[in-house]
Amino acid sequence: MTNPFFEPSTLPFGMPPFAQIEDEHYRPAFEKGMTDHLAEVEQITRRRDMPTFENTMIPLERGGQVLERVATVFFNKASSDGTPFTEQLEEEIAPLLAAHSDAIRLDSQLYWRIKTLYEQLDTLDLDAESRYLVERYYMEFTIAGAGLDDTEKDLLREYNQKLSTITTRFEKNLLADTNDLAIVIEDVAELDGLEPGEISAAALAANDRGLDGKYLVTLVLPTGHPYLAALTNRDVRARIMAASRARGNRGGDWDNSELVLEITRLRAERARLLGFESHAAWVMADETAKTPANVAAMLDKLATPAARNAKEEQADLEAQAGQPIEAHDWSYYSEKVRKAKYDVDTAQMRPYFEAERVLKDGVFYAATQLYGIRFTERGDIPAYHPDVRVFEVSNEDGTPVGLYTLDLYTRDSKRGGAWMNSLISQSALLDHPVIVTNNLNVPKPAGGEPTLLTYDEVNTLFHEFGHALHGLFARVTYPKFAGTNTYRDFVEYPSQVNEMWMLWPEIIANYAVHHETGEPMPTQFVEKIQASSAFNEGFATSEYLAAALLDQAWHTIAAGDTVTDVAAFEAAALANVGLDNPAVPTRYSSTYFQHVMSTSAYDAGYYSYIWSEVLDADTVEWFKENGGLTRANGDRFRSRLLGVGGSKDPLEAFKDFRGRDADIQPLLDRRGLN
């Protein structure tokens, strides 16, 4: 058998040969990849000469390429187009990969070589990126437990393998329960308020499940749902909200409650073994935040004014509704109040947000104006699913940047939410190009009907493309620093900056035209949106902070603390910070908090979004102060921040771009939290 993972792809830009990849290729490639990688590390550790950068760090960075190829493709497939096969293999392979990672990071001889180089850094003649490489490896290996004794390492391996298994099971349960809880609608009249494209998407989703003549409302990852703002039928809104909040906590095979308790207990015990008082302390030791106390200080500062603002907003909604507001009412009546107060109706904007124009004349156009890059669709390069589109990205002078792929539509085989990842990461050392992909979960209308995006979906596309630009532009020597491989509490910053262009005058004028008449969207729509920019921010900030603080509560548990009831713990954690308003549910509840309870790598790190937003809001101010959407500004942001990838301390990169440390005031102004 010729396994397509055993050799680099010969397709343009190294695109994985998806047409040749079969299920039977994955396991042998994982096995060979791990075996080869360990052999490559052994060649380093068996050397008898003293460590040098060339005989230790360079081969370490060159190693593991077969494993990287198969893991990248497999985990992309598992998240975007999963099957029973990928679910089973992911559950089986997770503990093996955890053991493999431990075999390298806990290797005493390898750690000795890295530590020796670290201690000699000032005597080595290394460039800045190479020096930073040694520093990062030393820090990561130390925090990972490389300095533990053999008995402690055995226990650490046990923790890591158990966690890899149960976090994978958490994600598998969540996908299954999310699909099972989709709302079946018998009568189209119950969908009053939705756009024709949304109704056709619900009909198509029902038809795909054999429910001919019915309509299916599939759930999204957060607690809220886009349809709650438009559906006039309160009972249907209540059904959607109830289904969303039931995920993972209604008993049966897909209940995640016990997994939450086990995951957080094991993480706390592992942290103690590694010398930290909590999992959060362990995580943040290698983030820009540094300590849970620093995170708590910021989140607590924001929670009180956010809860206060949400209460004021709730009073307005109840005056509009003439009745008490429940969680499933908030989006619906907030749109009515927004319209009454500011004459803003985001539903009116939707006919102007046809997906193709948003992508090409909005998202791509902004990037072209700012960075001079061009996009050419490549129908000749096959992707991993028929819905996925491939675009070649080039600089103004025609030199290649990389490939960008977009997987826009939802399907039962795709996990919820929106994200970016890389199919191949740039590295000068390995002579690798770059391919990045964006995934969203937009309902797919019936054939021949336009895909009209909601206001929030447009914002999400701009956001995720910001991640894509970070991945495309990074130009580094070492694979470790490729693309978005930077601190977790920094990585959301570039993507949030890119959201600014959604409503920038010359950008929105270029893409927001009526899909039927071709008329431009009235300028007053945007003016009213901007005038109401702080509207509902009490709710938005509260639901986010509730999730971020819940994440911190679970991960500041100390080893030995006993938690037996997930719902009671969650309720107490939210009450403790004043964010227990029943009408404002947390954005994610514990049993479907995929970001922090699965393998998504935001455990103890969901605070990262608002932590990064401090940098984002300050950067938006800089762009406004310096002329906005100009090539000079784009080139500065690209060269000093996006282009460095993870090859430089991120706060140093920010300071190099901004000229000073970040100021929190623009964030407080943006969210109305003064």
C-alpha cells in the first residue's frame, strides 16, 4: 500500500492529496509518524558530544514531519467532516498521542541538552529567533514536567493519557447530543420571522435526515441561537433555548456531567504534581497574563458594570414586552428595543449580505486594500469536502503568499462554532509553504437560492479571516513559530482587529448591496448601528464574562477539593461574581463548554478573548488616528505583528507596532463599561 502521508504532497502549495486519502491510511501513518519521530529524537539524545544549537535544536525542529502531515489532515477532518470512523479512531489515538508527546517532553536527556543551551544563551552567537526558540523550548519542557523524577513522570503520563481520552469523549458526546437535540418543526407557520433562505435551509436539513415535509432547526455551539432574534413564536424560541441548554446534561449516553468532574479533578491533580496550586496557575505561567490573580483582577473589574448594564437593558426589554423577560426572549425583544431606540433592525441588513459578495467584495477587498494581496479561485486543487473552496493568495507583485480555503456551511458531520486552522504551516527551515482554512456553520439554502448572512455571521467571517491572515502572513524560520503558534491569550487579537473593516465606510460600500435589486445598503443603516454600538453590551459582556469566570472557577480548584454536582458548582460560581441573572445565561454552560472541556486548548484560557480585546481596541484607535485603511498602515501591521508569527514575544511585537504598551480605556469605551 502506498500511503499518501508517507511523503510530502506534490500538489500546489503542498495541499494534502485528499482524493487519494482513505480511512485505512490514517492509523498506519500515525504509527509510522510516532515511530519515526521518536527515532529522530533518539538520534539527538544518543549523541555524546556537547549540545549545540545545530546538533540539538535544528534536528528537533526538523523531526516529526510524517506525524504532522497525518495529524493535521485527520484532526481537520474530525472537526469539519467527522464520521463514525474518525470518532472511533480519535478516541483510540488520543491517549497514544498523549503518550508520544510525553515521551519527548519528559525525555531527561533531551531536556538536559535544551537546558544546557538555555544556560549558555549569552555565550551563543544566535539570531533573535533562534535564541527565542531555545527559550521557548526550555520554558515549555520545564512546565510540562521534564524536571520531575521517574516516579512523578509515570504519574504525569497517567494523568495525560486519561485526560486525552475523556476530553475526546466529551467532544464526541457533545456533537452527538447537539445533533440529537435539533428542533423538528411540523408547520412552517411556526417559523414566522425567518428569512426564506433560512426556512429553505431548515427544510433541507430535515430532508437530509429523512424528515420530508418538516423543518429542522439545528443548534449552534453557544447557548444562544441566531434565530431567537427573529422567531415570533415564543414557544419555538423556548424550545430552541431549552434544547441548547440541555446539551450534555440530560442523562443517557451523551451526558457530560461526570466527564466535567473528572476532567477538572485530573487537571487539578496534575497541576499539583507539576508544582502549581491549580490548573489555571499552571496554564498561565506560560501566557501573557502570567497568573490567575491578574486575570481575576481584570474580569472582576468588568463583571460589576456589565451586570449592572444588563439589568438596565432588561428593564427596557420588559417595558417593550409588557412581561418578564426570559432567556429565550432576550434576542427577540432586544431587536425590538434597538429598533425603537435607534431605528436599527439588523434583519433589514440581511438582504445586503449575500455571502459571495461579502467574501470577495468585503473580506478579500479589505485585505487587498490594506495589504495589496490578490485572490484567485483554484477549482483545480481538490479540497477535503465538495463545499470547500480554494483560493490562491498572492502579493501585489505576483509572488505567492499561500492558499486560503473556506468551508462555509453547516452539516451534521461538522462541530459547532467557527474556527481557523492550518493544513500546512510555513517554515523556511523545512521550505514549507502555507495553507490555512476557515470553518463557519452557516445554514445552506436550497439550490438556486442565495446565501444571505446575518450581521453576526458577517462579523464572524471577518473575524476568522483575521486568523487566516495571521497564518498566511507569518514568515518564520522554525516550524514551532509558524502562523498562529503564539500565546493563547494573544492569538485572538489579530482576528478581532480584522473585524473593524466590516463596517469601514469604503469596505461596506463595496460589498453591501441588495442581492435582488443591486441597490447599495442605505448609509443610515450603518450610521444607526454605530450610534447604537454600546446597545446590548451589558448582555453581551455579561454572557461572555460568565463563561470566562466559569472557566476560571473550574480551573482554580485545588487538588483535593471535592466537587460532586456540576449544576450546583456552576450556579455558585456565577452567583459569586454577580452574573447569575436567569435572563442572561452564560455563553457556554459546563457540559457543552467545548472550548475548555475538550481538546480545543482554551482550558483556563477562555478569558483570552477579552484579554486580547484590550490590544484590539487600542489597535483600532491607532488605525483611526493614523488614516485608517491605508497600505502604509497595513504594511506596518503585517511586518511588525502578523508577519512575526510566534517568533517573538507577543507583547514586544505589539509594543513594536503600537509604540507603547496597551491601554485598557478604548475597551471600556467600546463596551460601555466606564
